[in-house]
Amino acid sequence: MLLNSKMENNILKDKSIGIFDSGIGGLTVAKEIIKHLPSENIIYLGDTARVPYGTKSKNTVIKYADSNSEFLLSKGIKLLVVACNTASAHAIKSLEEKLSIPVVGVIKPGAKKAVESTQNGNIGVIGTPSTINSGAYQREIKKINPEVKVFSKACPLFVPLAEEGWFDNDIAKSVAVKYLSELKEHKIDTLILGCTHYPILKKTIEKVMGEDVLLIDSAEQISLKVASIINRNGTVKKESSNISKRIYYLTDNSDTFISVANRFLGEDITEVKIVDIV
Ligand code: DGL
């Protein structure tokens, strides 16, 4: 039995970490995982054919999450990162029940970090309409500390701005001012970027919120969690197989993906593969 699980772990070691998002946003998480675990193989799936998820219903998002996970599993992954808040808000439970590999979502790590960081007990959460309406952050935060006040705001236009590569121009700034002024009035001192696309616009959001508001992007927490799971399970990639492979799949051609990804990741993605998973 022990021998079997050792053999299984040896096989798992060289498998990849699978990451999916509705598009480019999950790269904010991939970037941190690559930084903390540079020798791990990564398979990234951006579901550009079906983006945005943030305006879709729970059942639809669960269906998308299922097909994305099946695709990544077919490519040989040892752990799945759901690098999309909308998919994490709706599908994390069902994925955990269905899959036999560890599944890491983005909501819990962000909520935990925000509660640990706030000084005045006023936390803001921004995300897609679907994430905000799900109440997932509110629930997680209240579970940790029921005293904390949570102010939420859906910011749907941030997603197309990030996909377009408009991180810090005048249009991005005006949209941010319009969405965020309400949260400023509530005197929040901590703001959760509850959509993996939003860290791409971090500088603009920072400028609008001011330097007294701490922006929480759960990517770092997620990468630490991934590292601790593969360490604990004994599935860290073997040191002898040092060259890491990173493969990027999209479900539809996206002209901006490579340029935005290279600008944002600071590394050369020269090739993305288009797959039909629907
Ligand atoms: N990046 C995704 C998230 O974190 C959502 C973007 C979208 O597809 O609407 O929720």
C-alpha cells in the first residue's frame, strides 16, 4: 500500500499544475506561482471563447468549470487552481467533490488576508456581478470575523479593459473613479481585488483609492497554498528534471492575449494553442 502511494507520488511529481480562468486574469495567479515554484510545469487554460463568466448564472459557470477541469485533467495535472473568482464563488465545492486531485480556489485566501490586514474593520470587495451577487466573500469574511463590515461593488467594465490591455489610460481611470467613489465614502482601509483580472489594473485602482487603502490580491496567498499542498503531498517536481514547461491554451483566438500576457508576465509567451473544449 505504502509502496503504491510512493509510486503514485513519483508519477505525480512530473505532472503539471493546472490553472484556469475565463481569459487573461488567471495570469495574475500564474505569475505568482511561477515566481514561487519556478521549476514546476504549468498548464494554463484561458476560456476566451466564453469570457466573461462574471455576468453568467451559477449553473452556467459550474458547467464551464467542469469542462475546463476535464480538459486540464486530460493533459495530466496534479493540482488544479481555479484562478477565477467567479468560478471559485460558484463551482469550488462541486469541483472538490468531483475531482480526486487537490483544488485551490481564490476566495478563501483573499478573505483571510483582508481580515488579517484591516485596522478599522471596514473591508471593501470588488468583483464581477456574479461574484458579488453570490455573497461568497461576505460569507468567508464573516466566518472569520463577524464584526467586520463588508462593502461590495461589482465592477464589470474592468474585465474588458484588462483584456484590451488598457491598464492605466484615461478611460481606465474614469471607470475606476465612477466605480470606487462609493467605497471611498465608506472609509474602507482594505480592498479585496475579487477578480483575477483586476490586479492588471492595480496601479489605476491604487491611484483612485489612495495610499491609505491596502489592496489585497490573493495571488501570493494562492501560490503559498499550492506550495504547501505539493510539499505536504510529496509531489514537488523532481530536482533532476529542472526544465519547466509552460503551456498556454485558449478556447478562442485572442489577438491581445500574447501581447497583454507578455507585458504583464514579463516573459515571452510565443505560442498559445487553441482548443475546442465545449
Ligand atoms: N477573472 C474572472 C474572475 O476572477 C472573471 C472575469 C470574467 O470572466 O468575467 O472572476
